[in-house]
Amino acid sequence: MNKSFLKAGALLGALTIIFGAFAAHTIKSRVNAETLAIFETGVRYQMYHVFAIILVGIIYKDFPFKSMLWAGKLFLAGIILFSGSLYLLTYFKAAGKENMNWLGAVTPFGGICFIVGWFLILKSFYKTKKGL
């Protein structure tokens, strides 16, 4: 078990619920449907990867490989880059600063982190403890 990932997952899970409630009760009345959908996509992918981080924290006990640690780190980076860029993009759209649309170009880098993280979990499942 890797407690660092479990703690990070718990914290990010709580933040995800807070962000979701913020979207439903505050942002919804201040932005158009398209901008709200951007924010909600960030929340949705954050929650998916909160579960992935917790999964890494739990299964690390049986698969204690660097690839598993890197998977967890990439999920964290993915949340920051993917969801974070969507949250910032929503903020700037709500503030009427359309010149910040370039933030959308950051989002795919977070997506790549997510994808590579999942492949690293898969790679870990093919390793044996003897091959550390």
C-alpha cells in the first residue's frame, strides 16, 4: 500500500465534490452551457483519476514497481494539467478574457499523462516481484 497516493486520492476526491457543487450552485448561473460543460468535464475526469490514484495506492502492495509509482504520479500530473487547465479556462471565460483560450492547448498534455499512467499500470501487471 502506498499511503501517499491514498492521501492524495482522498484529498482530491473531496476537492472534486467541492468543485462539482460549486459548478452546480455557483458557476451554472454565471456562464453559458458550453463553458459549464468545460468545467464539468474537468470535474468528471478528476474524479475518474481520483479512483485511479487510490487504486495505485492499494495495489502497490502487490505490484511494488517503479512503473506503478510513475502511474500514480502521472495521474496526479494529469489532474493538474487536464482538469486544472479546464478550470482555469472556465474562470477566464466567465471573466470575459477570451485571450486565455490558449489554455485549451494544455489539456491534451494532461490526457497524455492519463493514458500513459494506465499503460504503466498494465505494464506493472506483467512484471514479477523478482524482476524489481
